[in-house]
Amino acid sequence: MQILSSIPELRAALKNQGRIVFVPTMGNLHAGHISLMEQASAHGDTVVASIFVNRLQFGPNEDFDKYPRTFQADCDKLAAAGVKVLFAPTECDLYPEPQEYFVEPPAIQNVLDGEFRPGHFRGVATVVSKLFNCVQPAAALFGKKDYQQLMVIRNMTRQMALPIEIIGGATVRAEDGLALSSRNGYLSAAERAEAPRLYRLLNEIRDAVLAGERDTIKLENAAIAQLTAAGWKTDYVAVRQQSDLAMPNALDAPLVVLAASRLGATRLIDNIEI
Ligand code: PAF
């Protein structure tokens, strides 16, 4: 696996490499990332991954500084998963001057996670469009665990007419249901034992909707109450339309139930499609 940090070297290395499939990450790779890398090989000739912890998508009180950085272990996992090229720019490589031009997503950036992480999706859209310009892939994969992020990137790619196929990868879970996430490493042993409650509650909501319950607000509030009783601090539990993350108009439209809640200092997000 070639490891490159400069944009010109990356562009030179990717000439004549056939159909390029790209998986951007912030590193600290787990089985969810590796599953995306493995799926990527089925979609093209050359799998390119990136590792870059993007300051622009972190709020001033978020975990940019303590975000886990495990570069050597990540390289070993990527090479074993068949990745041909790793783009690992420094901040100077990717932002050689202060970034003053941004990709500004529409109103979707202000709901759900966007309401609690102002500027987050603007930072994600900006870095992803910049990474797309560097790698120029034919396809790119993103995990469905970051459901709203996947939607922002899909919509950006369509509206900007970027010739890139966006592919969503299924969420990978631990045996007890907890969605794999780099942030799970922040959990204490007791918090880790408690964490699967979030996924259980999402399943209960999905089952209730499938059984015909129409009062989704009641379901959301009941889940929030259960989380609060178990010591969580919840940002949202929300049943939304898959198409645009708006409140459901009709319950026969495809729905998704999403949640973000904090266990101690760790903010966990998860979702399941109904
Ligand atoms: O999902 C992530 O790891 C990041 O948000 C991404 C897409 C790599 C952009 O920094």
C-alpha cells in the first residue's frame, strides 16, 4: 500500500489506475471501516482510503484534540483489507492556507445532529468535496451509521453534478448490538455495558411502528424517558422520513429512527431504517 500525504503526489499516483473507489475516514479504524474497504473492492479497480481528522467539522468544545489517532495500526488494517493507496495529508497539505471557501449545506444541516453540532455538516461537506477533488473517485463509500452525513454528501454530490456514485454501507455492530464507532473507546466498562440500550430502544420503536403505532412523538418521548432514567442525556430520538429526514407525513413512507445521546462524556449516535 502506497501512503501519500501531498496532493500532487496523490494525483500522479492515481493516473491510469482504472475505476477508483474511495473511502474517506478520520482513522482509528474498526470493523465498520474495514467492511467499507472490503465492499469498495467490489465497486472498482483501485481502492483509495484517506485518514484525516478534520478540524472544520468539530465544534469548539468537541473532541478534536483527544480524537483517537492510531496511524500505524490503521495502516496495517488498510493494507490487509486490500487498500492500494492511503491518502493521509497533514493539515498543511489539505489546508495550506486558512479555508475561507466552504460548502454550505441547506436546511438539513440544522436539524437532528446539526441542531446540536452547529457547523458540523458544513465542515464535513467542505472536506469531503475537497477530498473528492484530490482523489477524483468514480465511487465513494460512507457508513449508514452517520445517516444524516450520508444524506448531506449524497445531496451535495447530486446538486453539484459530481460524477461520483455514493454508496452507503450497512452499520456494523458488536454482538450486543452497539454500533461500532471510534468514540466507543471513550466508554468506561460500566458505560460500555449500558450502551446497547440505545439500539434496543430504536428496535422497540421500529417494532411499535411496524405493529401500527401512529403516535411517533409518544414513542420518541417514551424512549427519551427510559434513557434519562438509565442516566443518559439525550439530544434527540426521532422518527423521520428516509427521503429527507422530515417529520413523517404518512407512516407508509419509508422511515428511519435516529438517536443521539450521551453516556457520561461520550456522545453516541445510531439509527435503524424501518
Ligand atoms: O465519517 C467520517 O469519518 C468523517 O466525517 C469524514 C466523512 C471522513 C469527513 O471528515
